[in-house]
Amino acid sequence: MSERFKDWKPPKFTKKNHNRSKSEYGWHVWYLENLKLGKNTDIGFGTKIFAHYGVTIGDNVQMGADCLIYSYDTERNLKGPIIIEENVLIGAKSVVLPRKDGKPLIIQKNKKIPIGSVITDNF
């Protein structure tokens, strides 16, 4: 991965409304101020990150297109931080939701999450 990202720079964002921002690569973040983005990340087009209660994405994380990362799930009334550690691969169309107990949901370093997965607890 190091060669691929030798000239990596953090994405630029444009403000779409009072709490949504769009990256220059076509993915969206709600509550951008609560997103911590590591270096050498590759987040797929159409991905949506809802960072109400904090989302941390570590270095060298790759995320396929159309993923959904929620720190606040209004349907189940759950909230809590999401932590994706370094060197994680998340397959396209995967969904990451907060834990039921409100503790941080942690995807541990070097994990590979298959396409279309739904993650509701530590992985």
C-alpha cells in the first residue's frame, strides 16, 4: 500500500448543508468535526459516514463503495463511537452500526470484512 499512497493527501470537503459535507471523492460525512481520518485511507464512492458520536478511521483503511458507517442509529435508538483500526479492509455495501451497550464498536487492525456485511459488535 505504501507505493500506492506515496503522495496521499487528506480529502477536501465541501459543505452541503448545516451538518453534511461531501468529500472530493464522492463520499459524505455528517458531523465532519467528529470524524478522525487516518493517513492513506481509501473510502469508496457513495459511502456515507454518520459521525454524530464519533468515527475514527485508522491509517491504511480501505472501504468499498456504498458503505454506511453509523455512530447514531435512529431506528434502534442506539448511539456510540465507531473505531476502525489501521489496515482494515471493509467490503462494498457493508454497514457498521453502534453497539447496543453504547460502548465503542471497534473493528480491530488487519481485519477483512466481506462485501455486504452488517457489523453490530466488535470484530
